[in-house]
Amino acid sequence: MSVSSTINLSARANIIGSSWMIGAMAAFAVEDGFLKAASAQLPVGQVLILFGLGGACLFAIGILWRGETLFSKDVVSPTMRLRMFFEIIGRLFYVLALISTSLSSTTAILQATPLVVVLGAAVLFGEKVGWRRWFAIGLGLIGVLIILRPTAESFSISSLLAVIGMLGFAGRDLASRAAPLSLSAFVLGLYGFLAVVFAGIVFSLWQGQAFVWPAMHGALYMVGAVLFGTVAYVSLMKAMRTGEVSSVTPFRYTRLLFGIGLGLSVFGETLDVPMMVGSSVIVLSGLFILRRSTRIKETSAGAPV
């Protein structure tokens, strides 16, 4: 195969992978919208339980179809237990944030997850992070503060729910990195959704609110959340396995555009200057860190920078 053919195949794979990533982010945003709408009609604990059960069933079917086992000793390893703990924290507080605050701001704060993951990798795994990336991390966290506006009269403690949810997802991603390699992405997805069920049970017991029989709209919202959530997860896996990671990953930030679009068009939300500035700072910081990490890898590999 000639060099030009190889380049063309690589470029085509990057385009396909980027398309999968954009589709995944759009599906995640729609999932958030459905969860937000369902939570307006059903107790939060019930929403989490139904969402978790639906996703777990679909992933269990996928695991059996692929000929994999639903359970192994690696599932209960310390790393997996830690991953499930962070999954519970992330999912619970993120859904609470969707209910209490706007979809736009919640989605924007979620975009800081890669920054926290890089920070955690440096602290926990000893990865080397130069001053430029440290500066970008700090700048990105300042972007979160701009969105939160802790000194403003409009500040609500509910805004911190999204921050806690974001930290939970970052912890989950870090734990996933250390998870046993014997566990496939489908198995991780299954137990991730089972952790959501547990989060719903715990919150239901704490809240003490009785379950209600969902009306037609509420049931459709839950079905939509499960279907779009599963499609988003599978699309994300396909994106990361098609094309180069450095070319595909930046399109994760399209979730912010889809989230803001849904917030404005469906939920009647509005954007202000701090929201736009903070979102821009977070996205630019994340893109800089991604680009910087790629350049360092190329240099280590002996490739021209």
C-alpha cells in the first residue's frame, strides 16, 4: 500500500471517528434533556433506578450477544469498587444538578472533567505535567468559577451540585484507567448502570418519597433517556476505536453546543456573558491540554513536532 493510500485511509478513519464522537455527544445531550424532563414528573430516586435498570438490561444483552461473561472476580476488585463509588457520586449529583439548575450551565461545568482527569493523573499516577498544562488546568478551573459566580447575588448552592457530579465523573474516568484489562467496555457499562440503580435506591431511602406510576409522558422520557444513553455510550466506544485519539477527542466539546442548544430551544433558558466566557475558557483550556499532550507524545516517539 502506498504512502498516499495510507494517509487517505487514516484521514477517512478520522472523519468517521469524529462523526461517531459528534453523534455520541448529541445523544448524551438528548439523554440529559430527557432525564431533566422526567425528573420534573417523577422522584429523582425513581428516575435513577429506572434509568439504571434500563441501561443495565441493554448492556447485559450486548454482553451475552458478544459471548462474554456477566460476572468475574475482576468485577469486585478494589479498583472496580472505587469506580462504582465515583459513578454513584457522579450520576446522582449530575442528575440533581440537571433538576436544580439550567441544562446549559450543568453541561458547561461538565466540560471541565478532562482538566480534572489530567490533574488526577499527575497526582495519583505520577504523570509528568509541565507548567503550561498546569496553567491551562488552573485557567479551566477559573472558567468554572466564572460560570458559578460565587460572589454574585445570583449564586445558588445548587450550582455546586454540577461541580460534585463533574468530580465524580472525573474519579470514575481515573478509576476506569486502572480497571482490570479483562473487563470490556460493555462490562464497564453494565456495572456503571448498576451503580446508578444503587444511587437511586440510596437517594430514595434518604428522600423518603414514594414512587409514582409514570404518566405517558414520563414513561416516554425514561425510555428516551435509556435509549439515547445507550446509543451515546456505544457511539463513544466506536469513536475512540476509529481514527486517532488526538483527532477524535476534541469533538467531545460539541456536547456543550448541543446542551446549550437544547437548553435554549426546549427549556427556554438564556445565556449571559459570564456563562459564555466561562464556557469558552474551559473548552480552550481543554483543547490546549489535549494538543500539548499530543505534541509531547510525538516528541517522545521521535516524530517531528
